[in-house]
Amino acid sequence: MNNDTICALATANGVGALGIIRVSGNDALAVVQKSFPGKKLEKQKSHTIHYGYFMDDEEAIDEVMLSIFLAPKSFTTENSVEIAFHGSPHIGKRILETLTKNGARMAKAGEFTLRAFINGRIDLSQAEAIADVIASENEASRKVAINQLKGGITNEISILRTDLLNFVSLIELELDFAEEDVEFADRSALNGLLDKIELKLDSLIESFQYGNAIKNGTAVAIIGKPNAGKSTLLNALLKEERAIVSNIAGTTRDTIEEVLHIKGHAFRLIDTAGLRETVDEIEAIGVKKAKEKVGNANILVYLADAATEDYSEDIEMIKSLQRDDLKLIICATKIDEVLPPKYDAIEDIFRNEIAQDFDFIRISAVENQNIQDLKNELSSYVEQLKSQENNVVITNQRHFEALRKSLEATHKVKEAISFQISTELLAYELRNALEHLGEISGEVTNDEVLGNIFSKFCIGK
């Protein structure tokens, strides 16, 4: 990476009370100094704030506050300046234009964080955690991202990697003395370490399902026959008139998606078209989309109209949508319109016909009856994914893939020991395991991976 000075708007576009522009690079102070004649910035102490006017030649652009961070005590470990100005987009644009005229260039997406990584201030998993903190939309995702930013994943992996590296060194030493047929690495001790690594990798890999639910939200498909009360339930859950409600069957012809937060977890609620055979071309497209959404959902909330006389069509529909990895919740809707003994018999009808385990709730969205019970079931689904043994949660697909490859490589090392394969092949498999573990923290990486990761960052971060 070159040592040129970069600049970018660090706050969101639009009008605000304040805006902040970041400048970083060896010449950051000199670049800003050209437009800040009030003080000699290079003589100021690090972590100090200075008031004055930001100038373009003889014209004052704005009254600003400059924060100075001297290398290596800055986010990028380079000389850095943050310019706080009145939050006009026009003023921000003028300041950036002046900075580029002074010798800086506009930063690329994620370039400040990339410099922090390359300069060794943070590792790659921490860099990704910064993006996750910015993108966090609920309390659970914030906590997980902050833990990762503090080095949670790296700390877990680095201990295992260091122990494994010691064995790799001994195996490599054996290769140097191959003609003398000596063993420096205790194979039984190596097996014990591999068992320990497998347990840790298994635990981290298992946490990904919970981590994915935290980061991306849990997809909940609300399905049922036309006029079963899907849109009414959606409105009751969200406490607003988001979906159109009417007595006309087939009112919802497309899918409607909204996010519901329960106990710090996000649920992506998908209200779908009523499932039925139809000659209406547009409604048929909606039905097809509904089935596709169920295929990608984590939870299926199936609504059956309690007031109906025949549930056979509902039962057949549920059977056609079942998957082993799909949590099923059957809700008998409009239960306020039903009297005993039918009120009590509905659950038994579904229990007798559907073999898959499911939760059954009687609800009335209009009367807000047992809606909280449904929310509790949704929340418990996510909580049950969480491992009580592991404080570190994997939320990143790249980390998940690297962990999975590390586990496969670890299995191959154990097989190599079991079958007494040559030291050369054993060393190869050990290096392979080390490489995949190193991918997580960025100790082993390539420019293509880095480009892909940092291109998803905000410009200015």
C-alpha cells in the first residue's frame, strides 16, 4: 500500500448538526495545515482539539474543530485529523474538494480500516467486526459484534494455532533428520491436541446458526389459506396497519416483509399470498412466491381458520411444506369465534395427522389473544440455538467456511497419524490446518479476499 494521504466524509450524507471528515496519512497534518492557518499543527500534541476557520485560499469555508491524532496512536496508526464542521452537505463537499487540491485523495470504501489492518492495529476478524457493529440493528447483534471487535474469535483460535504450530515445527525438524529416522513430535500428544481442536471447532461451527440468526434475523413465513388472518396477525405483531385487511379472499397477492424485534432478536416476518389453487394469474404468482419464501424460512407459522369445518386442506398443505430444519408453529386463528367442544378439539385434529413435532397456539389477532405466546415461541427458537458453553459466536460466513475447512484438515491429520503416513504428508496436512485457522485472523490471506471484504465497508470507514 502506498503512503498517500486519504480523506473522506465519515458521517452520513445529508443535513445534520455536525459532519466529520477524516484525513489519514503521513502528510495528513501538512495537507490540513494549508487550509488552517491559525496554528502550526505539527507542533500540537496528539489527541488535542483546535478551533479555527477552514480556508480555501483566502475564503473561509466554515468554522471548524480539528482533532489531531499522531502516529502511531490513531485508528490507522498514521497521522490523522478529524474535521468537525457544520453539517451542510455543501460545506462537506467544499472541504473535501479543498483537501484534494491540497494533496490528499478521496478514500476508497473501507480504506481507513484496511490501513488499520495492514498496519497491525487490528486483525481481519476485528476489521469485519467494525462493519458488523455499524450494521447492528438489535442488542444481540451489537453484543456479538463488540465481543468480536475485542478479539473474541482471534483469542479462541490463536491459542489452538500456537499449540499446533509447535507441533508443525517439530514435524518439520523430523524432515531435516529424515535419514536418521527420529521422532521429535509425540504422536499421542499431537492426537490429544487434535481432539481439543476438534471440540473447539465443532463448538464454534455450531454457533453459526445462532450467529446467523442474530446478524441477519430469523426468517418467519406466515402461511395459510386465503382469509385465514395472515395480514391481521402481521398487523397485530407489528402494532400497525402494515398489511391490507379485508373479507375478500386473496387480498395479499405478493409477499410483505417486515422486521419485528423480540427480546433483542430480529425476526423477518413474511406475510404471503393465501395458498390455494387459483385461475387468477397474478394471485398464482403470489402463491408460487409464498412457497419459495417458506423454502428459505427458519420458522413456519401456519394459520388455520378455527371457524372452518374441514382442516384437511390445511393438513395437506402443512405436510407439503415440512422440512426437518423448519420449526413449525400452527396457530388456530379467530379462536374468539369458536365455542367448546370444538375449541378444545382443534389441536387433537392436527396432532393426529401431522407426525412432525410442532407448537400449537390458539390466537385471535383482532382480540390480541395469545399473541404474546406466539412471540415467546419465536424468541425461544433463537435462544435454543445458543450454546451455553461458548461465549464466542460466529456470525460471518467467511469465518464459518474457514472453520469448516480447518475441521476437515484436522480430521485428515488424525487419519495420517492413525495410518502412520509419512512425515512429509503429515507435515502437509498440518500446514493445511494451520493455514485455514490463520485465514480467520488474516495471518493467511490474499489481496482478492481483502478486496472483497473491505469493498463492503462505508466510504469513510
